[in-house]
Amino acid sequence: MEYSAPWWLPGGDMQTIWASLYGQRRRGPAPVFKRERWITPDMDFIDVDMADAAADAVDPAASPDQRTLLVLFHGLEGSSSSHYAEAFGDFARQHGMVYAVPHFRGCSGELNLAPRAYHSGDFEEVGWILRRMRARHAGPIVAVGVSLGGNALLRWAQEMEGEASAYVSAVAAVCAPLDLMAGGLALGQGFNRLVYTGMFLRSMKPKALRKLAQHPGLFDRDTLLSARDLYSFDNVFTAPLHGYRDVEDYWRRASAGPHLARIRIPALVLNARNDPFVPVASLPRADAVGDCVTLWQPEEGGHVGFPHGGWPGHVRAMPDAVGTWLLQALR
């Protein structure tokens, strides 16, 4: 991916924060979503936002289930209203695609029911969602995962190996923390801890406490309240709720980086080399991935930023590049 940040947005932090808060997300109208509630096998639920860009389809007469479906798995505490989700939705609209944003449990605005949430290695949930998408959609399916969602999507492709092609034609991961230990520790230091970790915990702690009210005794309340970084939060909440021994077991087993050579469908792995969430030393090298994996590692972009153009900038450059790559993989 050829990308250069605007001169007026130097550095990974500026490119991350500005894109998220101020970058223009769309060139057209906002996606018109229809929300569907899917009951999970464990009798919980997830909410899926669906948009159909029939008016802009290459063949408007084609039924929605014959056109290409783009599925987006959001990042930590993300949703269909995240800046990147709206930008990918705008790309889907321009290309006449059906667009779906499944929300990980608890991220759609309503707390889920089960004594669990979601996590970076949640490939079983990703697999269940993609199987259901495949059962209802006859046309091609491509999937993109952003940050946490990107790692989980790659873990699914790794676990499925050759069987993944029965469900999707290609996948892409954007700014995924492929080494969760490296990323988690980086977020626990300095500016990252003050700004990004603080932002995440302000959202995640109240959700965890509501989960505790649902299921008394699920974890120790005081230990959670004392957590000041993702290491401590994941150790008391995320890891034990999802079957991991502790945070280090979780971060090691859930990381997609060590298993990229197992992927057997076209896969794009995009990481900016100045991403404040993902240390550059943790990025995969070309000799560590298989023939199906394409690595894009531009020098700039920040974390899910990639702002472009003159003031105030827009964030369509990354969805345009990633979406075009996915469409080309269908040919």
C-alpha cells in the first residue's frame, strides 16, 4: 500500500487521534443500517447491522444475495458507528455491495446475557457469524477485521485452513495486534497508558461491573476496579471469562502472528509501522507468512488512521485500498 500522511499530521499518535475524531468518513450518505438480532448457540445474542447499497450496484437489478457481501469485524469497543466502519460502509455503497457489521457481544449498545464478553482470539464466534452469513448469502463474501477484530478474523482463517474458502473468498486485517503481548505491554506505557488505555478502560470497566451484577461472583470487583492497564484488566476479566489460565496465556494463545503460514485463502495484513498500539518489532516478516498472505507495512498511518488529503482530511484512503484488494481477490 502506497500511503503518505498529510504534512500537517505528523506521527502515529496524531494520525490515530485525528482520523478517529475529525477525519471525514464518507463521500456520500451515511449507511442505512437495518439491525438484526441473532441468537447464539449458547442462547445469548449478537446484533448485526446490515446495509444494502442497491442504488449504487453495478447491476441494480441483481438481488442482494447475489452481490458481494462485505463483512466487517470491529475493533476493541467499536461498533457500526466507528469511523472506520462508516468509511468501509461508504466504500461498500460506492461499489454496490451488501455490507454487514456484526457487533461483538456487548458492543451494540445493550449488554449481552451470558457470563462472557468478547476477546482478541474469539475465532469461534467469528466462525459462527461467517457460517450464518454464508447460509443466507449466495454471492461472494469477503471479510475485513479491524484491530482486535482483525486478529480474531485471522485466527479463524488459521484454524480453518483450507476449509475457510467454503465461507469467504478473501480476508483482510487492518492494524491487528498480531503479538498481543507486545501490543498489550505497549498500551500500558507512557502516553499510550494515559490516553488510549484510559479511554478503553472508561468503557470496559462499567460493562464489566454490569456483567458482575448479572452474574454475581464472576470475578473480584475490587481487583477489577484497581486495574490501571489492559494487562490487569484482561487478567481479572477477559482471560478467565473465556477459558484462559491468565492474561499471559490469553495473549500468547490468541495471537495470530505465529500462525500466519497456516492461512489458505487470500489474506491481506495491513499494519502501519508507526502504529502506537503495535510495536514495529512485533510485525511479521515476509519469510514468516505463507504464499496466501500479503503484507502491507507503510511507514505511516497510525492505528486505524491513514488520514489523507488537505484539511480536515478524510479516512477513505485505507478502506479504498483494502476494499479494492479484496475485490481484486475475487477475480
